[in-house]
Amino acid sequence: MLDKKADLAGPGIGSYEEIERILPANYNSLLSKRDSQVAIYEIKQFIEKNLCKELNLMMVEVPLIVDNESGVNDMLDRDGSRTPVGFHISNDRGLNPVDAQVVQAATKWKRVALKEFELQPGEGINTDMRAVRKDYFLDHDHSSYVDQWDWEKVITPEDRNLHYLKMTVRKIWKVLRDAELFAQERFPILKDPRFPNLPDELVFLHAEEILDMFPDLPRKQRETAILQKYPAIFIIGIGWPLADGYPHENRAADYDDWVTETKMPDGRTGHGINGDILVWNHVTKRRHELSSMGIRVNAETLKTQLELSNQMELLGTPYHSGIINNILPLSIGGGIGQSRTLMLLLRKAHLGEVSVTVWPRKLKEICVAKNIHVLE
């Protein structure tokens, strides 16, 4: 049996020998560098506008840095493998210093913002979020520079269920499919039979159901296998230990709810009202994650998840106490990778073709040899 534990966090392929093997040969971008830039901004505007329309969101400003003491930075998982970039601001000759962190994601900040902007159930926010995740292995679709549409929406207690989650996911999927058609109307060369369009509907599968199908495979290989049958899926219930003793993937204990009991189609009890959108990328011939999202913890499930994760000390932060004391609103939210989505819709082989960041020399040399031109 392959090592499942090693597959739970630390995204990225893992070695440049493997990257050199899997990146496509005889690659040619369908769009020029100039047309790609035009397409990037037109598609971004299309998606932002339509996400706000479908989910009843308003665009707001989002922080790049946060105070350490606030507790609102996203730790991404619960094993401590991905830590934020931190720095000390001496300020006022050291009399009033601030210890700050670069945001890894705006997941928890958004819930605080819902209260700050006095939004009501059914109303939400969307952000053009920028972040740094220094612990990623840099490959063709993982970068230390992260850009997302990070969104959050106020819900009622009655909305905390799988039906509401699926309804929201379908609205997001409609926006992504419409964006693909919009891109092809503007740039007809993107209509290439080698790269089929996204299917009309997502297939919803619980993480436990996928494990049943492929019990001996670790998470990423299970995703690859199921995407051969269904090219676009939403995996429900990420974070709760499955029948083999491992979660589908680690999830932080203090935003997505991965403990709430649900029913699977066969009547079995499942856990979690969160999940990921994944598709098959016909350019890279690999699994391609577009979004991670979920209904957020309430006071009860936050305590349970922190206890299961041995992180009860976090209850003292303003963010966590705001949930425990029912000061912060109930919410649903997620992040949609901007560069990931643009890479897919523009039929690119590498994230660096649609975003400007840093890449190791070794990776750039591999890309040059394969006619992949990353931006610098």
C-alpha cells in the first residue's frame, strides 16, 4: 500500500525529475503573451461580476498582512506544515511595536468582515485576495504567490446542511462554465477539440465513497482515478478521518465544518459540510483543483474540531471567542484560485503563464526546454 499519511498536506508534485516527466511535450500556447494578458483581465472581470450576481456578494478590500494576535490568519491545515511569513514592525522606536504576518488566505478574516459590514443572511462579500504560502513545493500549478476570489456569505442555522452547500456549489460551477464560454467567444482559438469544455454538471461524491472505490490509493491518486470517470467533481467531507483512519486531506480546525454528520446516498453516516471542486486538466493530463469551500464552524463544532486537533488554546483569540460567543455570524465561504482557473480556461500548461511570481532556476530550465514561457 502506498503511503497515505504523506499525502495529506504539503501540496506539490515533490521532485523536479517528476515534473520534467509529466509536463507536456510539444506544447504551444494557443494565445500569444499579449492576448493572454487581455484574456486574463477580461475573464477575471467576468467571473467577479457573475460571482457577485449569483451569490449576492459585494466586492470589498482585503488585507495582505494581519496582526499575529488577531488569530485570523489561515493556517491551511492542522499539522503545522505550512506556516505564514512573519515580521516585526518596531514602530515608534520600539515603544508600540506590532508583530505581523503575511496572509496565507483570508478565510477567517472574511467572517469578521461580515459582521463589520453588518451584512444580513443571504448577503456576502467577495475579495481579490493576494497571499504568500512559503511552504509549497513549486511545480506547474503550485506557487508561493496565491491569488483567489475569497468569498464569504452570511447564512442562517437552517442553512447549515448539504442541500445548501450543493446549491451554492452549483451556482459557482455555472459561473466557471459561463466564463469558459465567454473566453471562447472572445478568443475562438480556445475552442480546440483536444481540450474538451467543462461538463454541464458537477458530480457530487463523499470522500468516503471515493475511498470505497479506491481503498489502497492515497488521496491524490484517488482523485486522479475518479476524474477518469467523472471529469468534474465536488468532494464532500474533507477533514474527518475516513474508514482507513486518515482524512481525505487535512483541514484547519477553525473554519470549515468537517465534523457535522450527514447522510451519504446509500444511507451511511458521513461527516462534513465542506469540500473541493476538482476537474481533469486536458492540457497537463492531471487532477486540477479549482476551489476549496464549505459551511463554517459554529460554536459547537469549533470546540469539537479544536479538541480533536489538540488546539484548544486557540479559543482565547478574538476570532475564536467571537464564534464561541455567537458574536460572529454563521457563514459559508471559500476560495476560488484565480490563476488556477485562468490556467485551465486559457489552456495553459503552467501557472507561471498567467501569474508573475518566483520560480527556481531548475523549473524555469525545464519549462524553456518544453516551450513553456513563464512570466517574470
